[in-house]
Amino acid sequence: MVDYAVYIVQKKSGRLIKKTPLGGFPLDFYPQEIEIKVPFDPFNPKLLELIEKDRKRVLRAADEVLSGFYHPFGGEKAPLTFATGVDPTNHWSSVGDQVNSLDIKWLWEPARISWVYDLAKAWLITKDDRYPSFFWQMFSEFIKFNPVNSAPNFTSAQEAAMRIIAWLMAYQVFKASPATSADHTSQLVTAIWQHAARIPPTLGYARSQNNNHLLSEALGLVIAGSLFSDKSPLARNWLKLGVKTFNQAILKQVDKDGTYSQHSTNYHRLMLQLALIYRGYAKHLKIEIPLNVKDRLDAAVRWLAAQLDPLSGRLPNLGHNDGSLLLPLGTAEYRDYRPTLQAAGLAFSDHNCLPSGAWDELALWLGLPVSPQVQFTLSPASTAVHALHSENKTASLRGVTFHGRPAHADQLHLDLWWDGLNIAQDAGTYAYNNAPPWQNPFSSTLVHNTISIDGQDQMLKASKFLWLRQAQAKWQTAPSNDILMASHDGYRWMGAIHQRIVTFVNPNQLDVIDQVHFIRKTDAKHITLHWLLADWHWQLDENLFTLNSVERKIKISFNATALNDGASTSPLDVSLIRAGETLAGNRQEPILGWASDTYGEKHPALSLSIQTRTNNDLQIVTRFEFSTNGSKPQG
């Protein structure tokens, strides 16, 4: 809190303008003195062979960039431009989360330069100098439209660090091209210096957030320090500060069981990718990474492996998903986590986590020795997420004891997967800074696959990202290994405890048993059980809901009973909402019936809920029955 208070005081007083002036500070060396060294070799024959196999797609993507388009957040195509619509004489401290009524992340995204990897891969296999020429053209355009420390692309020091990473990854490829001149190199050196100088004045703010921002900014200092330490005393301090901060942040942000403090699968991936780059620079600089830091990163790899759906490469869309993909190499699509898992497994667990495949690309780019054989023993998952597997189906249940800041109010949320298809799913994020109700709407309990009481979240939402009165989960000892049991106390203030029991009765039947226990006498409460389901053909017949795709069928039935005498309880309402539109029942809620794979994108899903009213202990059994090709469910 002290770091944050200092940041706010300095911002309001104008001191940050003096510490990060428009135009930046002069370099304490000549740019021509610097030889840019990046500790990764993209000319690896195995890497080139892998890219060549994907030649058609690589060239198509690169040519799309040449035509002036890219895919923000891995989503739909959009024009590639650095024009922000902001007066370049405005200091970065003058803007907030929205710029000209637009979410600032849409202005940051092209300036993260992640589109450059398509150009780099295309040049590696064609040596067509149109690709590096376009990169340098866009580099000059960025400098033109975004003077040092101007708004909005210097507002976040993390964005400065991410540009440093992408520029250097691209330079390591394009320096071999005649399209790269000595002037280009000097201009890049200057830009990296100014970007690195933007980081220390607000590092306290990043430290107060204690999240991926701190890791990114520490890494930016490490990289700049490695480039300039021989010529600059200031850069030598950057290097020391960056190494110390990165190591401390990993120990503070990654639990011993591998759980990441931001409780987000996408930020977990970002953390590991930052750590992979850090490892490369530490090795280059002959800096030993402390053993306890390595142990935390090994645990983080195992957490990721335990959550992965191997057929799709996806993980549950847990927590915040802001569209970040720092190193988009080897991914079949944005939510494909296999490249990161493979590279991080080799770097921090000393083993392949997956057999060889297209996802080896990131590991090969980073110089990691990919083996054709998997030599990885999966340890138990995080204490925050437990999973049950039955043939080709997986049910994962979330229950966490928070030590930091929760991301979503999602205790006892359940994800269900069948042959790589996410049947019962997490809605994701969609947007942080849009007009209401689209300001981080999918963090609410209401959109997760769990129980809500009287329409209240499990925790008290104090701001867009801050939850108070944290709900804490507790795992119970189940009678057998094929049963999951957990509870949480998020509704204790309302006089109730929610417990969930999950079990595969057989490979084609999953039972989810929700119990609401009243711990004191209270008025009757509205108990709502919600499921966010795949957008398939559907049929609703009272308490039986049927999903159909071309080859698959799922019957979902509800049975609510009083726990004291087993008497059946009729629901007040069974509602189905798709894309915010109520198709059945009485529930009206615009944020329901949507799912988001990446930032700024949402697509229809089926939001099914059952509501009852009681002040007596209640049990609701949801039964999922799976069948294919019209066959009857077994069991």
C-alpha cells in the first residue's frame, strides 16, 4: 500500500512528469557503441524445418501483415496502425483506462508488436526482404506517433518492457537482412534505452500490484541492463535491480504448489513465458537463478500440465484473460497452451511434457533441446483445482484458499471437457474498460458454474479488480479417489455454506451434488444454480435439458430435495439465456449466455439456471449423461 500511495502522490504532484519527461533523457553513451546481443538463435535448423512445414500458413499470415492488418488479442482481423488520436504532447500520466471513449488496451495491442513474429518466420524461410523492410517502416511509424513518455503507449511501463522484448526478438532475425541498416540499429538502441528508462520511476506501482506487470518490468530492466551495462553505470543498476526484482516476484507470486497469485490461466502462461526469456538472459549473463526460484517454476509447469486438455491444447478459461500472448510461436490458436508447456517443461522441469509436434516451435526458438520422447511424470494438480478423469472426459473443480487478491468470484466452479470440447465452461473476461455492464463482467459468481444466493456474489466487489470479504474454500476427504468434495464460506455472512460433491458414476454419467447448509436461522433465500454450456442445439423439458451436436448428445437433469427429509422441491424458475436473450423461463440478465475466448471478443453460449427458494438445507443433483451417434447413455 505504501508503494501505491507514493505512486499516486507523485502522479498527482507532477513529479512523475519530471522523472519521465517528454522526449526522455539523453543516453550516457553513443548508440553506435552498442552491439545488440540476444541470447536466442532463430536460425536453428530444426526450427527452420518446423516453420517450413507450416509454410503456407506462415506466408499467408505474414502477407496479411504486409497488407496492413493483424489480429489483436489473437482474435478478428483489424487494421495495424500506431495512430492513437491523442495529442503527442500529452504526457502519459494524463490518461486513464479509456482514451477518447475507447478501452486503452486497443491502443496498446498493436504496439506490443506481437505481429512481428509472422514477418520474422516468413523471412527465415524465404529471405524476402519485404518482411524486414515493413518491420522497420512500422518501427519508424511507432516512433513518429508515440514520442517518448507520451500518452497512451507509455502509460504502462509493462507495455514498454513488452515492446523491448518483441523488438529484440525481431532484430535477432532481421539483422542478417540487407534491409537492416546501421541507422536502424542505432535508432533501435536509442528506443530501447528510452523504454527501459521509463520503467524504474513507476516500479513501485508494479510492486504494489504484485502481478505480471512487476515480472514484465523487471525483465525489461534485465534485458536493457544486459545490452548497455558495459557502457552505462545506470544500466548496470538496471540489471541488478531487474534480477533481484524478478527472483523476488517469482517467489512471492508462485505458490509452492505452482498456483499463480493472479488465479488466471492466461496470466499463468504469461508468467512462464516471461520466465523463459529471463532464463535465456540469465544464462547469457552467467547469472545463476536461485534454486528456490527454479523449484517454483517447476511447480508452475506441473500446475499447467495438470490443467491442460491435450486434444485442444486449452485450459479452463480461469480468471482474467486480457488477450496477452507474449510469444505467439507454435500455437494452433490463441488459447493453445502446448508451446508454453513444452518449452517451460524443458527449461524448468528438464523434460518434455508432450510428444514432439508443431508446439515445439517456441522451445526451438529459445534454444531448448526438444527430445522425441516424453519423460515427464505428472505430479498432483494445484490445491486450488482438482480434476476427475473418466476415459475421454474431465471434470475440474475449483476451490482455493486465497493468500493474495482473487481474480473472479468463482469458488466451486466446475469445468467439463469431452474429447477436447469444453462442454461446461468458464466465460472468460471479454473486456475491462467498456461501458456498463461490460466492465470485467464475467468475474461475477452469476456467470460461473456454481451456486449463487439472492443474486449476490460470493465476495464483495469493491472495484473493477478488487474483491473484499474473500470466500475461502476447503477440500474435504472423500470416501474414494473418484469423488471430489469441497465447500466455501463466501455466503457465511448470509447464514449459509455451499458444498459441492462431484463424481463420475460411470464413464458416461457425471453427478454434481450441490448442498446449501444453513448455519443459522434466516429468512428464505433464493438459491440459483447456473451452468454455462456449449452453444449446441438444445431442448428444455421441465427439469430435463438436452444438448445435441452432430455426433454427441448430453442429457442434463436436475433434482432438488430438502436435506432434512428428502422431500422433492419444485423450482421457482428454470431459465435458458443465449447471448443475453432469454429463451425460456423468467431470468433477465444481459451478461449471461456469453463466452469469451480472448479479450474484446464474445460469442453465444447457453446459460442454464435453476432457482428455488428456501431457508432449509437444500440439495440439488445435476446429472450429465453422455452418448454418441444416437446411442443410449450407459449406466
